[in-house]
Amino acid sequence: MIGGSINSEGSISVEVRKIGSETYLNQVIELVRQAQESKSKTQDLADTAARLLTIISLSVGAITLATWLYFGKDSAFAVERAVTVMVISCPHALGLAVPLVVAVSTSLAAKSGLLIRNRQAFERAKDLQAVVFDKTGTLTEGRFGVTDIITLAESDEKEVLRLTASLEASSEHPIAAGIVNDSKEKGIELVHVHEFKAIPGKGVEGQVQGKRWSVVSPGYLRESKIELKDERVEKLEQQGKTVVFLLEEDRPIGAIALADIIRKESREAIDNLKSMGIKCMMLTGDNKFVAKWVAEELGLDDFFAEVLPHEKAEAIKKVQKEYVVAMVGDGVNDAPALVQADVGIAIGAGTDVAVESADIVLVRNDPRDVAYIIGLSRKTYTKMFQNLVWATGYNAFAIPLAAGVLYSYGILLSPAIGAILMSASTVIVAINARLLKM
């Protein structure tokens, strides 16, 4: 049931499992609010600097007053110098240098489908040297898909796929679904199959245009003593892919290899991270052959295969001995690794446990957002640094000027001019923070 739905006819019973405060939208709002209110290490530095500046302002104001009185100036002149010092050194710009950037970066992230749950972890993202991805559901789609089609007789790939999909169309097996979906995506029209029959644990068979066709597993070939030696097939099996064979009567016509489909976005995500100088790795419970194939397809720097759920955190610890590490995952068994990593990034479409264990949540389920969040972290830090440099540099120049060090050269600032300069410095800091959007 979606909030706001209208039942115009009849009656309906609805079980309320989550109330307003627990809805997805409200959780998003709460995460953004917490992120914007949370203080960062840079904010702590700015707060310390602002406190020191307040002490310096009052101290320099008092020293200025005493100095001008000592040199024989009247009290009105001395008081005006002291007031100008305190007005011009008001730490507005320094106090706003970081919070403005935090607010803008958090808003930008939320609009892009990136929810920051831990502000300090977001800042650590700028220092990341390696990103470890979970395989299933993160780099891959978590479903079977056709990766290779091999012709073994006088037939073409399209015909092999057409006949195989036609036979598998009546089966509910995940492998069958993967083949049928691939044929639909390629716009291949299926043929009618007569006398369809499933071969338990081995495949399916049926009559097409008066001939008996079957789609079978390698085990069926061995049991039926059908010899097939082809380097292409052997290579696919070594990659850990699932291979099924199309037979006309008992003669092999073609072979189709299936594997967990690699997301189209994954290749771009890995390329983007590598261009940023970040090592890319993969963590999976699958066997080393499957892991090696995925790693080679994506150009990963390293991979960990046959890792049990409780061993994932240990694998992250090993990587942490050399690099500052982020872990990206979506499953319950990824939660310990997400917590162990320097930055835990959860795919939003994953489990609640993974999301709750992460520092950053990618709502769009797109691995390319990992590079975006790292880039945003780096740019956010740059803006914070620029604002802090400006705010401190401005005061280092303006306070002596307000105290009257250039009085002998005829340069003297009034409290009104001091107020204008102070406001201008605050406006500059605010504009620089807004430039983060560009």
C-alpha cells in the first residue's frame, strides 16, 4: 500500500507495519538532518580557531586602546581604534567557514542519491587508497545471463539461441530464465515446441519441426557418452561459467555459457576509481574461477575468493595493513566488513542490516556513485580548507590595519568600514561554499 492510495470500491484490510516516523522518506530526511548537524574534525578545528580569535580580538582591542592612550591620543580616538579592531575581527567568517560547506555538500549528496550517515567517515573518503567491492548484487546483477554463445556445427549464434530459448521457455529454472530473457532482449522470435519434457537434473527436450532437440548439462553428455572436445568450451568452464549444450537428436549443435551478469555501470565505476589513483578489489564467496573471470572482465587490481561471511571482516583487515579502505556491499554477510572498513558504503537496495552498518548509503544501487562520493569528499575538504585559509588570512591582515599600524601613512579605518569588511569576508565564505555545486 502506498500512502495516499484511494480504495474506491469494496473493502480492504491493511496491516500497518511502519508508521510515519519509520517510513523510507522520513528515514532519508532524518539521515540528512543528522549529517548536517554532525560536527566534523574540520569543524572542531574551526571552532577552536574561532575561540582563539575571540580571545585575540579582545586582547588586541585592549592593547590597542592602551597603546593609543599611552602615545597621547584622546580617549575617543583610542576607543574608536579598539572598537574597529573588535568589529573587523568578529569571527563570523571563521565560524561559518565549515558549516556552510557541510550543509551544501550534504544537500548535494542527498540530491544525487547519496545519504551520509557518518560525517567523519565521509571526510575520510578523501584519503581512500583502495575500494573493496562485494560481487553479487554490487558489481553483478545477481541473476544468470548469457555471456557466450558457441556454434559447434553448421549453424549461427542467433539460431542456437533461438532453439535453446524456445526449448527453455517452458522451464522455470533460473538458467532457463536467463536464456529466455537474453533472447527477448535481442528481439529473437521463438519457435513452437511440441512434446516438451523436462529431464530431471539434466535439462529439457522437445520436438521442433519433426526433430528431437534437447538442452542439456555437461553431466548428461558424460552419462550419454557423447564426446565433445572444444577448447572454447573448456575455457568457459575454467572461468566457472555454467555451460549448457544444444543437441539435435544426440549431435551437439551449440553451447551457451551463463554467469552472474556484470553490471554495465561496474566497468565505468572501476575505470573512474582507477583514474583517481584508487586500487579496486573484490570480495566474494564464489570459487576462484568465477572471481578471476569477473576480476579480469572489470580490470580489478586484486580479488578474494571463497571467503565465508564471517571471514570478510578479516579480509578487510588484511587490506587495511597497506591502504585506507572502503567496503561496498549490500548483503547481511557484508555488515561486519562494512563496519570494519575505514568507510562503509552500502547499496541502498540491499538489506536493512547492511544499510544500518554503513557510513554512506547509495540509494540508486549504482557502483559509479562510489567515485562520485569520493570526489565530493575531496572537493568538500578543498572548500573547507579554502574558507579557513581565507578567514584566518583576512583577520591576520585586517586586525593590524584596524589597530592603526598604517596611521603614519594616512590610512585609518573607521568602525563602519570595519563592519563592511567583516560582512564582505562572510559573504565571500558563503559564495565559495555555494560554488561547490559547480
